[in-house]
Amino acid sequence: MEKRRVVVTGIGTINPIGNNIEEYFHSLEIGTSGADTITAFNAEKFSSRIACQVKNFDPSLIFERKELRKYDRYSQFALVAATEAVEDAALELDKLNLERIGVVWASGIGGVQTFYDEVMGWAEGNGTPRFSPFFVPKMISDLAAGHISLKYGFMGPNYSVVSACASSNHAMIDAINLIRLGKADMIVTGGSEAPIVVPAVGGFSSMRALSTRNDDPKSASRPFDKNRDGFVIAEGAGALIFEDYEHAVARGAKIYCEVAGSGMSADAYHMTAPHPEGKGAIMSMRLALEDAGLKVTDVDYLNAHGTSTPLGDLAEIAAVQGLFGEHAYKMNISSTKSMTGHLLGATAAVEALACVFAITKGIVPPTINVEEVDPQIDSKLNLTIGTAQRRDVRVAMSNTFGFGGHNSTIIFRKLEE
């Protein structure tokens, strides 16, 4: 049976370098860093005191007061991004079968701020349990999907995916398969995260996973650089409308690109460290190419996971060269985390949008902050260092990997009629 084709018909975001798609795409083109000193709480005693925070965001201007009681910050981001995507897709809800529209959303840690506030409120009190009735619904990772569904009346498949930093790639992969299998005509997919809170920053700091370049936060996220020292934690959301091609054509939708294929694998190696030879990553990328019916030579741009960690960057580059061989020197590679920081469970969605940007604008976003490429990385690779590069991007691949050995890859390509 021929697979149903899946296309992107709506996009939305709120992230450290853009509170909407227009701002985000502009920042990608000019190479903006979203990193700065943490203002969400007093991080003075933390080893890492920097983050990529969403800027100029006042939820009280967007949501009614009674709504805000129900929404953790990660859900607020989800609703903002999803709303932009739905509006961008020009959905006429009264003309659509809402039973055929679903939401598959992702978050790595969900409402961690809510959890922290409620538990600390109890601990600092007199021991009498006075938890909010909204505590559990605000905290759990699936409620962002639920809130999007409730807002628009989408009655199709509705759930959340949690697989650490690979979460929103896995959510998008599920969305692809639901449409291909005929379970839905359209899926709102993506992810959101709001981890710039005491327990999350403290936990990652204790693992020595975060950059401690506190005196120069703008340059702290430096994938592939010799002196990288960890990732910069970030917050925000990315949303995409995945739609059956025939359904999109029938309603006269604007189509950005096609969602060509996906791959998934596990390292089965270590709880947090990647396989040093990138075996699982190779498998994930290879499976994505096979699913898309593409060859390695078809890929023009790779949006790398590229977190700016010493081990992770090397393992991914080893995997890329192991799979792509000579073609690795002919394609563009970049890590947009150098600008956005690492949005954990939301990062793949925001990076999928960077692939849409590359395909639709013919511009490959740069890897910023690279002063000296790690000598263990082949200097002949085009890491798109410093500034964006113009290129006809017909096929863009995006990698996202997560703690637990999760590997995920998604491929977008220009629509071919």
C-alpha cells in the first residue's frame, strides 16, 4: 500500500531568539545568541548561572487570570506556539472534521516549576498539606497536549511523548505515522519546555553538563569548538501542523515542505553518554533515509544535535562521517543550539523549524561562537561557522538524541508535485 504523504502546513514558536516565527527566522539568519545571565531566580550559588530564556513574555497579556491558574509555564509556551501554527495554517474549524485532527506533543520534564513550588510551599509551612487542586494537572507532561485539544476542540489522537531531549522528534515521528496509517488527517505536533528553575538547573549543574562560561554567556553555547564546556539550558516551544497531502491540497492550504521520513534507535550503551562511535546515531539516520527513499547524497543540510558537550559533539560527527562518507564534505552542517541553547524536550521541534527555514528561504543557519574547531573534528567539514550560507536546500535532516540512549532523526524536503 502506498504511504500517505505528510506535509507541513503551519508553524509557530516562542523561544530565546524569537517570540514568533518571523522573529525566529530573522535571528537564525543573522546569528543571534539567546544566552544571558539567569533572571528567573537567584542563581548566584550555582556553578552555571546562565541560560537561554524567553524574553519580553508576559503571560498575563495573553491568558485570562483564571486560565493562568491552570497553566504551568511549559503549557503557556505550548499554547502560544500552537496558536501561531493553527493561525498560520488558516484552519477553518467549522469546515473541518475535528475528529480527524489530533495533538501529539512533547516535553522532557513538564511542569517542574509547579512541582518545585508546591513541594517547597509544603516544606516551608507547618506540615499541613495545602496543595493546590491544580498541582497535578499543571505538572504532568501530557497536559500541554490536552490544553491545545481543549482550546480548538481537536478530538483525534491526543497524547504526550517523553524521551528526554529526543521527545519532540519522537512526537513528530508519531504524528507522521498516525497520518500515514490513516488515523488522522492532521496533527498539531511539537514540544515545549520551561526548565530554567532551581531543581532543573541544579540537577544538570551537578552532572557538570552545563557551561560555566558565566562571564561571557553570549558565547557559552559553542558546538564543535575546542573550548566548549557544556550546553546552555533553554526554554520555549516549537509547533508544526503535519497534514495529509491530499487533505491539504483539497482545502487549498499553504504547504511549506514535505515530511519525508524518520528513523529511531537506541545506543544501548550508557545512561547519559552517547556511544563514542555513534553507532546508534548512524542507525537512526540510515533508517530515516530508507524511510524517505533517499540516498546519503540527497541530503543538503544536517541540523546537528550539537549540544556543545565534549563527548556528544564528537560522537555525532563520527556518526555523520561514518554514514555519509565523502558526501559529508559536500553538505552543510550546523547546530542552531549555538543560538537557541538546548530546549531539552522541545529542542527537536524548534530545530525542525530551522529546517523549514533552510528549505523555504534557501539559507542555512550558522553555528555561531566557534573560535577554534576541535582538532578531533575534521576541518574540511562545512560546519557553517559564523554566518548563514545561501544554498538551495532540497533535503534537510535533523538529529536529536537524549539521555537513555534515545536517537531520533527526521527528514524534510521540498515538495515535489
